[in-house]
Amino acid sequence: MIMKKITTSLLGLLAAGLTLAPAHAQELFEQQTLPNPDNVPSPVFPVPTERQMAWFETEFYGFSHYGPNTFNNVEWGNDRKPNPLEYRPETMPDCEQWVNAMKAAGMKAVIVICKHHDGFCLWPTESTDFNVLNSAGVGPQVDIPKLVSDACRKNGMKFGVYLSPWDASNAAYATPEYVQKVFMKQITELLTNYGDIFEIWFDGANGGSGYYGGDALTTRNIDKKSYYDWPNTMDSIHSLQPGAVVWGREFRWCGNEQGYSGATCWSNFDTNAVTSEKINNEGYEEGYEFIPSECDVRTSQKWFWHADEQIKTPEQLFKIYLECVGRNATLIMNCAPNTDGVLSDAVVESLEGLGELLEKRLSDNFALQATNVTADNVRTGGKYEAKNVTDGDKNTYWATNDDQTTGSVTIELPEEKTIHYVMLQEYIRLGQRVRSFRIEYSQDGSRWMQFASGTTIGYKRIVARANNTSSYGTGVKAKYIRVNITDSRACPLLSNIAIY
Ligand code: FUL
């Protein structure tokens, strides 16, 4: 009875509301619909920011762990009384050699360690005495971020900084004073004095223990989420460096240090949810934030230089490239300078070898010579033709109509080629969409064989024959390549297909 009364009065109110609504309400609503003469697809959220796009396009960059640990044969240096004299370069580090070797590998930027967990600052800072000015040898003259940023600019590379939030030697660490007076000061100095920064790396490691000005190995735990006041810290960073993406906030750690991203890899993520190695590696489709993945990996077994290091071969590094850059993640590859302030010959040779493999295997794109590119569905609006995937322009794309979440593009080459890899890119400015795809090849355009199949694409996916990233193999002979999008969150948008 009561229920009926409520329902009746609700209906009454609704009717009254409808009567009271202005007669032109419908008209107003229609006027507010934006015109879309080109039939541009609606975004599928989340979508990247401009600085995330610029970061994604950097793709592959170097990391260089150098500092007191280099001279002390350790990795963290949190177990000793802080002593700046333990940093003792005898000759000026040759940072241009680092940058050139990384460039030869195909890297487009360098991120340099400015302060690792031990708390030693590799630049003359006002934030602590534990810095180069009080070091030994030529140390007081060595401003690492300056040397590396100068070398980067000279050689057309972007530059970024690593600053460990965890500071094992600062007496104020774990109190608000450390964040406000030390950490923020260090961020400000690094983002003010060394030109444009494309990325700032904040390590998630927090051993909790350290010397802390007298209390060796005392554990001081902090709540990493609230302690660093990330929302305000992010604002400060972006006001100093609008182009700098922030570690853990605008891109995520891929969940391992072995150099692979998930074969399924969404840029969609949720920084507030509980994460796991698998979620970091794969992201997840329903995540409401655009936080793509970065894979950090070493050319040796450790982050800092050690006399007994073994350097990975160019083939091993190439496989890592395929499983990171080729799986919708960026790749940051560590190359550790030694006590002479240079990358060893072994590192330089492996980096050159990698650069040669990338040049030989992934630079001659046969699709740019395509004689015909067709699709089974082309979005109306006149701008979304299939040939956009081979025009070499990242801003044009093939799209289907809104009622299609599948579709195929066929590329015909002028002649038969031996094919090892197919590279796919989604137009991710409008969101990552594709859930699954299948690639086929043919010699005559009528008999088709499977090249490989996969799940996500994202910013970039490099697909090896049968997904075999371990061996270059003999390839397949094909005059035609067909890319079938077999499932997508909304109409698929492909900006680029390359054939190698
Ligand atoms: C880790 C650190 O603990 C390592 O020393 C290194 O800096 C690596 C990049 O991140 O979490």
C-alpha cells in the first residue's frame, strides 16, 4: 500500500516536471551536440596526454647507474656510514662516450642516476653535504647531470633524471622535513638547471634501513602513497617541466627487471588498486587511468658496474627489444659506466651490435611500397581509408564504422618478399581498443596462411612469425599481408602497419 503511494506520487512529480519543462528543451539539447562533419570516432577512455604521447614515441632509451657504488663494488650502499670520499673518480667521466654508445644502439634518450638509495648527490646540491663537492679525486668538478645533458643535447638525444625517493643516509628521512626541504629541493634543482627533461624516474625501492646520520641499519618505514604527497609533487614537477612524465604516476613499472612486457599489455591501469607483478606487466582493460608500461632492464646482471660483469649479447638485447618496445611498453636499458668513467668495450660492442640488428631487421619497411591497400569496412567521412596505415604518417588512420568492432586490412606488395615481422600501431590518442588480432600472409592473394595471432596492440606491437621472439628464423615468402582485427572495445583505429 505504502509502496503504491510512493510510486503514484513519483509518477505525479515526473508528470509535473515534464509539463513544467520548457517547450524548447529538446531543441536546446540538439543545439548542444557538436558538429562532426569528418565523423571522427569518439574516444574510448582512458586516453593519453600530450606528454605521454611524446614519451611513448621515445620508445627506447638508456639508463646509467654510476656513483659511489661503482667504486665500492656494491648495489645499494645503504649499509655503510655515508662518506663522500668513497666517490673518487680519478679522471673526468666521458659522458659523451656513454651517450654515443647508447645512440648507436638505437636509443633516443638517456636517464642518468643523480642520487641512488645511498643518498649521495652526483651534482653540486644545496640540499645535503653528501654530494660531489666533498668527494675525492676529480669528483668535485664532476656534475653528472650537466655532463650527460650537454652530451645528449649535442647528439640529438632527450634527457631525463633518476632521483631515489628513499634516502638511506639523510637524517631527516621518514620525517616531513625530508620531503619538504631535501627531496623537493633536489627535484627543483634537477628540473631547473639542466634544460628540458622528458622523464623523471622515482624508484619504488624502499629498504627502510640505512645509516640515517648515525643509526646504521635502523628501519624507518614510511607510507609511500602519502609520504611524498604525490599530487602536489606532480604539480610542482609539471610547473617546472611541462614535458616530463613522472615514474609511477604517468607510466608504470612493468613488474619485472628481466626485460619483458606482457604479450597482452593494456596501457589502461588503476594506480589506486592493489597491483601485482602480473597486473603491472599486463595492465588491465577496465583500468580507468592511462598509465602505460616501461620495462627497465640491464645489459649485465647488476645495475652498477662490477669487474666480473657479463654483458648480454646483441641477440639477447634484440629479444628484449621485441618483448618490450614490441609489446606496447617503452624500454629503458641500463649501461653501467666503470671506475674509469666509461662504458667498457664489451658494453659498447653489444650496444653497437643491437643497433645493427635493429637496422638490419626493423628498418626496411616493405609496406611503404604497397601497390594496393584495401579494407573490408571503411568508416564514412572520407578520412579513414585503408591506405592510411602505409602512408608513414602517424596522425592518419584506418577506421571502421561505429557498428563494427572487427575488420581486415590487406596490403599488396609490388613483389614477393621474405617477411619476418609485422608491426602494428593503434591510433591511441583515441584510446587503446584492440582485444585480439590475427595476421595472415599469401603469395597469390587467394590461399592464406597464418603468420601469427595476438591480443592487444596499443601504441606499438611488433609481431614475429608464430610469436617466436627468440630466433630470427628464415621468414615467410609473401606478396600479401592481411591484418584481421577479431575483437575490439569499439571500432578499431590502426595508424600504421609495417612489414619487415
Ligand atoms: C631498483 C633499485 O633498487 C635498483 O638499484 C635500480 O636502481 C633499479 C633501476 O631499480 O628498484
